[in-house]
Amino acid sequence: MIRFGMLTRREVSRWVKIWKQTIGAPLLETFLYISVFGAALGSRVGDLDGVDYTVFVIPGLILMAWAINAFTNNSSSILQQKFQHSIDDQLSSPASPLQLLMALTLGGFLRGMTIAVITFLVASLLVDLPVEHWPVLVAGLFLVGFFFAQLGVLVGIRAEQFDDVSFAQTFILQPLIFLGGVFYSASLLPEPYQTLTHFNPVYYMISLVRYGFLGQADVNVALSLVLLTLATGALFLLNLRLFTTGYKLRA
Amino acid sequence: MPLAPNTPSPARPPRHSDGPALSVENLVKRYPTGTEALRGVSLEIKDGQFFGLLGPNGAGKSTLIHCATGLAVPTSGEIRIFGHNAVDDYAEARESIGLAPQDINLDWFATCEEVLDYHGGYFGMNKKDRKERVTELLDAFSLTGKRNESTRTLSGGMKRRLTLARALMHRPRLLILDEPTAGVDVELRLELWQYVKQVNAEGTTILLTTHYLEEAEELCDQIAFINDGQIVAEGTSEALARKFQVGSLEDAYLKLVGRNELSRAHVGGDAL
């Protein structure tokens, strides 16, 4: 337990020390989105699916903040440590592959959670933000956070240069999140975009979180939870396999 | 700045398994590129020895160390650390090893204190023990004044000292020093010699790789030559000189790498 605690402490301490970049900047970005899409454009849009537009976008923004920060933190942390070879201190310790994986996962998971919780608390002060289904919301957000934290670990392990990490974030992750329905309801889209959206896994994640907050869902909530759990579990097992074999970590 | 004479206490965890400090049998390491860095290495380092591993660049010294510490995965063969298999019983095996790597690999985001504290935690030391040990090591390596400073602000010599302190943090029974004095000034080199001699005298087994032959002669009671992924000779400094039918360890080494013409004996003779 000491070992796992210290591995996790190292990961958390890294982003706490550079909080302006790791917490401050994402929070500012999230509130700029709320200002622009909520306060400025929201008054023109009015209601969406019977909900005030500002309230409609907040669940997606909370999910986006958690997902992107969990991913970015872990992919960057692992790649930096690989470059510096400082990860060798952990790899040559008696820590097990599971302990290493979980600690590196938690670093980004907790950073994303911190930003998401602050966003939720401040947003609750600004608008009347309902939470209709706490268990679904908590389960959904935790699964999403864990999934993207695992994805960050995977990309960080595979990456050989910083370009690899930024490519994954800019060209894969962000388009999937933006096109998953953070700022709009997929039901408003014309065909074939509406159908195409159903092939985007993030669409189900956003729908799940929005259901937790607003009580509305375009998708089958139970099925989405099950599929998200399976996807997260599969990613976790893949990463554990990579840590056990030492893929791109041990020569 | 001289290293403080009060060296840290050598108290170690109890022995769980007997056997040589390091036992390597028929170790092969082939990289995915096809390069065979180790080609059937067998080696034994007895508990308490100060063992030198010498060889030219690319001979396989660091690869052997990486296989022993878990930074590389052996292709075949067996490594045991005090009787524990380095692959199957990696946790027990690694608990006994302290590694000071060739290249400085300190965490940029950590202070000197954190570097040692994290390392102690990775090796399961409790908070009280870590706190005492950190104070002891920072004092011993004249780094107390840098306790809360980021590793990025340290000079090269300080980074080297902190790397050695980190290797000693969990009181390893086998200390592996991979070219610890490469690029350090004479003063620090002599200080480090003094320090590692004392650590060895207190019972810690040491495996040293170096390109400085006088360093190996000064410190090591047993030396092995590794070349092209194989151990080609082993013995004391004098025994190796005898084996290669030359007058010094340096000449034995030059003969091994096929550069006898560089021998100082020859150069001196030619000059006369």
C-alpha cells in the first residue's frame, strides 16, 4: 500500500505543482465555453429538448473537461518520464505492473475529476443545474474518467515523440468529443449525420452524463453503461498486458 | 564540498534467501532489431564483493545491469539476486538492488527530498523511516542545503551525488554503479571512491562498471572483462594481467580490445 500510495502521490504532485497549466487553464477554457455558448449564444438558442441551452451544454462540458484532462495528463506524464528516463526509478522498483498502471491512471483521473468537480460547483452557483439521477451520473462520469485516463496511458506508452500525443488529442479525441453532442442534440442533425453520430462512442458517454443531470437520454442508458464498462475493462486489460510485458517501457 | 564522514547506517532488511549477491547463468539478450547484446553470459558475484565489470562501449555492460534490475527483459537464461529469480520473483530480487544509472535520470518535477522520499516509498519504506533516511543521506552527500530545491537547479556533480543517494535510499544489499564517475571532476571522483569503499566495507556488495581502469584497480577485488556480449576473462587485477601476459590491467584491457599498440609501455619504449 505504501508503494502504490507513493506512486500515485508522485503522479498527483506533478500536476499540482504546475496547477496554473494543469488546473487553471482547463477551468478557464471550460468557463469560456459556458460564457460563449451558454450566456452569449444561449439567449438566441433558447431551449433545447425543453432545457435552457446553458444548462444543456454544462453536462457535456463537465464530461469533456474530465475526459481531455485525464487523457492529456497521463499521455504527457508517461512520455515525459520516458524521455527523461526517470520512469526507470519506478520500473526498477518492486512495484507490480498493476500498481504502476493504477498509479499512472489515477494521476490523470484525479486531475480530470478535480476540474470537473470545480466546474460543477461553480456552474451550480451560476445556473439552476439539476441532478436527476445521481447514481447514473456518478457511475457514468467515473467510467468516462477512467476510460480516458486509460486511453492516455495507452497513448503515452506507445508514443515516441510529443507529436504522437498531440496528434491523438487533436485529430482523434477532440473531434470525437465535439461531434459527440456536447453543444447540440444529435436529434437535431440531418441525415446522414444523425446516423453517423451513433457510431461515435463519445455520443453514448455524453448522453449518459446528460441523463444523469437532466433526466433525458437519446440512448438506452443501461446498455450504454454496460458497453462503457466493457470498453473500459478491455482497455484496462490491454494496458495491464502492456505493463506486464514491458512493451515500450522495458527494453 | 566534501562528502560528510558520517555515512548512513547500513541497517538492511532481513535476508529472505541465501545465495550469491548476483548469479547470472547463460544470459542472452536479443533486441527486437536482432542485435544480440548478451550472448550467454555467466557470472557470479559473492556477497560482500566489490566487483568490476569492464569492457568497451557496446560490450553489454549496461544491458546486463538492465536485465538484473528489470529495465530490460532477458531473452533466455537466468539471473538471481541473493537467490531470488530476477524475473519470476522480481519484487524480492529488486528489493535488494540499488541502481545508480549511467545517465542522470532524476525527476524534473521533484525536489531533492522528494526524489529520495519517492524512491523510499516505491521500495515500501514507512514514512518515519523515509524521513530519517532522507535527512541522513542529504547530510552524507552534502545536499542538505538543496533539500527543497528542484533537481533541475542542481549542478552536474550534485545530480550525480543525488543519484547515488537515491540508489542507497532503501539500504540495498547489492549496489550497482553504472559508470558513476563518468564526466565528474577529480575531486568528486575521489570523494565517491571514498564513499563507495566505506559502503562496501559495511557489507554492501558492489557491482561497478567503469571505463577508468585505475578506478577498477583501486576499488575492485574481482574484475570481469566483457566483450561482444560475452565474459571473456575474470579474476583479480593481477590475475588478469598474468592471464593476458602483460604487466598491468590497462594492458590486459588493451590486449582484449586488440589495441596493444596504445599500451603506455610501448609508447614509453618507442620514446626511449
